[in-house]
Amino acid sequence: MERVALEFPSAAVIHRHPLTVRVTDMNYGRHLGHDALVSLLHEARSHAFASLGLPEWDMQGYPSVVVDLAVQYQQEARFPDALVIETAVPNPEGKALTVYQRITKAESGQVVATARLNKLLLDLSSGRPVAIPDALKQTLADAREG
């Protein structure tokens, strides 16, 4: 199976969040484990959206859910590496909000991993996805420009 690299959209960055690899993030291979990496991504993504007044449980009146996640690893990270997680959100199309995240080592800038996930906003009364509200699109556009 041919691997297609995830392209990180640098022009769509809305937030940068510093984190450190904790000893509890290590796996038996003595590097950052997959489960811990997903948790670090979630932490950084939550901070990114909260900084825009958009907690993931109330994005313009709708809770959001992750419906898929792809992660590509470029390099190992170990305790106590300082990391920076960049969160980028290109212009939404349709009902999906696509979020990219890139983890780099703070000191060297080397890429540890790149991730892409899709989120849907749900109407709780019907349990169905809704279109991305225009106000949310505008907030994200302002964040990309600022």
C-alpha cells in the first residue's frame, strides 16, 4: 500500500500550543505512545478552539464529534521533549470541519507527527450533522488572518 503524506496547510494555522512529553506518555518502546499522542492532539485542539471562544462541546450552539483521524509519524519524541502543536483549519466545505495538527520539537523544529481529523457538528434533537454555521466559518477565517 502506497503511503500518501498528509500535507499540513501552514497558511491555515489558527493556534500554536506548547506541551512537554511526560514520563507517563512513554510506551514500552521508550518513546511517545500513540494513545498519548492522540491525547496531546486533543489537548492542543481544545485550547485552539477555546482561544476563539469555541469550546468543542458548544461550537456556535452545536457539540462537535471527531468522526475520523489519520496520524503519520515522522520522528520519535521522548521524555522530556518540549513540543509545539500547531492547529490549522482550512475553509470548511460541506458539513465537515477538517482540522490538521502538526507536532514539532520546540528546539529543533523537527516534525514528530502530522494529523488530520474530521469533525461534525450535531443537532442534539435529531442526532444528525448540521452545516457549519457562517459565524463559525467567519471566526475561523479571522483567526487564520490574525
